Amino acid sequence: MLLLHDGKPADILRPVADRLWYPLWDANIRLDHSVRTVSEALTIANSDLMAALGMLEARHIAGDQQLSFALIDGVRRQWRNGIRSRMGELVEMTYARWRRCGRIAQRAEPDLKLGRGGLRDVQLLDALALAQLIDRHGIGHTDLPAGSLDGAYRTLLDVRTELHRVSGRGRDHLLAQFADEISAALGFGDRFDLARTLSSAGRTIGYHAEAGLRTAANALPRRGISALVRRPKRRPLDEGVVEYAGEIVLARDAEPEHDPGLVLRVAAASADTGLPIGAATLSRLAASVPDLPTPWPQEALDDLLVVLSAGPTTVATIEALDRTGLWGRLLPEWEPIRDLPPRDVAHKWTVDRHVVETAVHAAPLATRVARPDLLALGALLHDIGKGRGTDHSVLGAELVIPVCTRLGLSPPDVRTLSKLVRHHLLLPITATRRDLNDPKTIEAVSEALGGDPQLLEVLHALSEADSKATGPGVWSDWKASLVDDLVRRCRMVMAGESLPQAEPTAPHYLSLAADHGVHVEISPRDGERIDAVIVAPDERGLVSKAAAVLALNSLRVHSASVNVHQGVAITEFVVSPLFGSPPAAELVRQQFVGALNGDVDVLGMLQKRDSDAASLVSARAGDVQAGVPVTRTAAPPRILWLDTAAPAKLILEVRAMDRAGLLALLAGALEGAGAGIVWAKVNTFGSTAADVFCVTVPAELDARAAVEQHLLEVLGASVDVVVDEPVGD
């Protein structure tokens, strides 16, 4: 709030200012205030960019209108006259803010004001329009699927108003704890619907802001020697497509009204060169270009493949088409996944952005497959069935048939892509949940793929790209080695070769077991992974105690297998150090012997360490941002029983928030229920763990009920249980 005056003395101004400020302060209203003459305000606006942007939005509230109008007119005239010298600072400040605050569309707790695509970006567009560099409403259309700029702006204002109401504070960060109440108040449904609405609004504003900055930079007045330099030349790129002033634009003789393939030629040129598509070009295409015929001409499909195979530049190209309504016309099936928030905490992106990121990660793998076109299309379409309330793999396999037929693919390729979408989760799920030494596992995968080695090859690459596009840590060297092993075995079956037999326990370990003592060996495996083998007399609780000792020594367990030989358990762990070097084998042995003898409660030590760490984090969180505690939204743990062909064995997966020693605690619960652990595989996706166990249980035991009861004691009472979840969903 600015109190303007015409040079009155301080003894007159002070009581007036106090009568304005104090009632607002007493009402706990945060207030940025100052007392200035028009000349003083203009001087500050000329030297302080943030102050100038604020004054450009000045509105008269009360008092002498002529003073207000003098400031408003003066600051706008000053802004127009000085924009050429201030544009560089404005761009630098904007990009620094975007880097600092991130995108509203992709943040779990977005900054509605300063985030990329937030309220500050609308202020930026208004400022550029006042400088007469852009037409604020000329960048896009108002009837687009993504919504208009003004509609997106109103959405953010509505959400921020509700945020102020429910939080009781003038905050701009939308914390997760307020999302459900805000969503209900605005009639959006649940917090996922709110997230989808915010994603659409943020991406619409973000697109306009990026396009506005480019348009403004090209519209800056040319003065001095730069005015004498020849104007940029038009560089032809494709039929009807040229590069001009750093943007992809239409050639002068282009006729979009009669050229349905022009959209994809423009997009291919943008993705191939990395240059953005001009805003005016996008608007003209959206307004005039006809739809492609069915099936598409081969040239149009080729251009789409160029877009999908370009790597990182694919993202900006598809985003520009989508924000202007062109992408949805090419692919109407896109609507249900547009801005759809992920339900799984491991996912970093909205569903539509995830499939585009999958195409980005698939691009470097193109030479690994004989059909890179199928890989690129599979990356784009693998999650097309999401957002419809049913199994997305099954529905997606049906949806891609008319999509790919419309694109002009041959019937065999359409069938291959349908199978690719149906089974896009098959390899990673099987590799991380099943025993790859079991021939039935390999035969089941090969049969699901129809014995097609080409499909297997493309699916292998898609699995890697999909995992990498999901989020940090989802694709690891360990997961890659498991999937590689599965693919190698499937190729052997498809070629009619015999599968290798499971490797027998090394004679060296059998000789160690002969004395019925306790032995520990630690040796390098490959990369950062280490083999940790523990040989000891078999007894209940052995695996959990061994895993606990490894966790206490800062070793992350990737897998474990147990082989009992004449009453002695040979437990082989694959581990890697969380930091530093691995511990000495003798130290691990001493700790393990103490655990076996009952001298050391290693599971209790793990639980105490976990509790102490949680208390420390909670104590520190209370100090953050004026005492507002940082909340961590944890998904409820989940137990999944997986069907198995071996009646004597049960396979279950436990998903929970990852913490140190989780494997040891889960193994302890299983062993406490009377289950014997045959093998275990550990997967970590960001802050979520998914540990898979193969166990044996006594015939007389109600196995599932007993196991669930003991796991509840470790995981807590609020646990989802799913029975016989099929692989590949």
C-alpha cells in the first residue's frame, strides 16, 4: 500500500499514515507499505525492478485521484521508454525465480505466486503488454482444452484465496495438509482433482510466459548500430517451414488451410533443431489447419516419429502443441491423461508428462532395437489407458488399436504395439518379484509375449525408459541386472535352447558349513555391489538378525537367498554400502554371533535408531519458516499376495515408506509367524520400499492370516491387503 502526497510535511503525514496502517496491523494483515511523493515513487521504480512491476499494477483506492493517475501514467510511460535497457534484468530475474521455485504443475506443494506458471508470471505478461511488446491475449486462444490465460489466472486466485482462508495466514505455498479442504470448497472433488486443475492452470500460464518473453525479446526496438545490422534471414527447413529470429515459423507461401501435415512438419522442425515454435505460428495453425486424413500419410507418421525421437527437445515441442489445442487434435485419446496426477508416490510427473519423458529416455536406446519406431510409439502410448478407472494396461492395449490404425501402421505392427502396451510392466515386475531360476517363470513370460523376440527386444528398452521416466532411483544398476537376466533367459526359451540350471551352492560354502560354526565372508561383486555370505546353524530368526546386522553397518541389501544344508543355513546377500567402505567380515561376524546368542538385540537397536532419527527430524522441522511444521504425507503400507505355481511356497510383496533396516524388521515378522524365507528381493523407489519375499510355511498354519498379523505389528494397523494381484497390471 502506497500513501501518495504532494510534498506535505511529516507532522501532517504521520497521523494520516498511522490511521491507515495500525488497523490493518491490528487485524494481522501483512502489509508492504510506504509514504512517497510521485517523484520519489518514480525514482524508486526506475532503480528497483520489483518495485516497478508492483507499481505497474497500481490502483487508486481513495483520496486525490489526480495524484494516483499521475503515478500510474508516469510509471507506465517510464516503463515503456526504459524497457530496452531493463529487458535483460527482467529475463534473468524470471529464470532465476523459475529455477528456485520450480513448476507449479510438477510440485507436490507448489508456490502459487512465485512458481513457474504462477501469479507472478501473469504479472510479467501484463508488464510486457504495458511495454507494448506483446499482445497479452494474442499468444493463445480462449477455447483451448488447456484453458485460457485469464481462466488459469482466476483458478490460481481462487485457490490462493481458499488457502488463505483455511490456513488462517497469507501464505502462497499450498501445503498438502490443506489440499482436501480447498478442493472441497472449490468443488474440485479430492486433492488429486485439485492437483490436476493446478497443473493445467500452471502449464497454461507457463506456456504464455515463455512465449511472451520470446515475443517481447524479438519486438524490442532496434537502436544505434543494431538498427543498421541486416534483419534476420528466413532459413528454409521443410515445405512451408522456416527458421526466423530463433523461432520456427511458417514460410510466406505456406497455406495451412490446405495442408493438414503442416502441424507435424513444424513440430518436427522444432524438435529436430531445438528451436521453439513461434506463438503466432501456433495460433495460426490452431485456427486454420484441417485434420489429417485417416489413415495418416506416411510423411505425417515420419514427422511424428522425428518429434518422439528427438530427445529432450521433445518435451517443449509437445507442450507447445498441447497448450494450443493442436496435440489433442492429433491424438484425441490424450484428454483423459492430460494433467492427470500420479497416484503412486514414486512418480515424479503427471501422466501425460511421464509418457513424453519416457519417449525422451527411449531416444538414446533407439539403436538397441531393430524397430525404433515401435519403441518411440510404445513410449508415447504405454499409459494411454490411465485415468479411466480400470486396468490401464488392458484398456490401453485396446485403445492403441484404433490409434495406431489411424496413424497408418500395418496390421502386424498394430498388434505388436497392442501387446507392448498390454505387457509394458511385465519385465520389471517379474524380474523383481519372481524367482528367475524357476523355468516356469521364464516360460510364462515367453508365452505372454507369444514367443516373439522382436517384441521382447522393444519391451526391454521400453521397460528401462519407463522406469527412468518415473522418478529418481526407480531404475538402478541392480534392477537393470535383474531385467537383463530375465530377458537373456527368455531369449533362450524363444530360441529353443535349454535354460541354465540354478547355480548350486559353492563347494567352499558347503565346506564352511561342515563344522556347524558361524562364518562371514564379504567380497566385491561388480560395481559398488558386494557379496556378503553368512553361514550359521539354521534357526528361526536367522535371516532377520543377519539383515539387521548388515543394516547397522550401513549396508543396503538388494537381495537375499537361503540354502539349508544338513541343518546349516547358507545365506547369501547382495549389498552395497550407503557410504564409505564395507565393514570387516570379522566385525560383522562378532555382531551376528552376539545377536544369535541373545547378547545384542539388533532388531531393537534398529527400531531405536529409527525412532531417534524421526524425533530429530520432527524437532528440527518445527524451526522451519516461522514455526510452521513440515508435514510428510505417507502412503499407507500395502501387503500384496502374488499367485504362485508352487503350492508349498507363498510370494508376497510389502510396500512401505523406506527406512533403515526395514528388510530386517519385515523378515523378523515373517519368521515370527513361522515362515521360512527362501529368497528376498529389495526395491527402493525414492522414499518407498517394495520388498518381495518367497516363504515356506508349515502345512497346519493359516499362513496368510499369521503373516499379516505379524506384519501389522511392524507396519502399523492401517495396512491395505491385496490378494493375488496379477503380474503385468
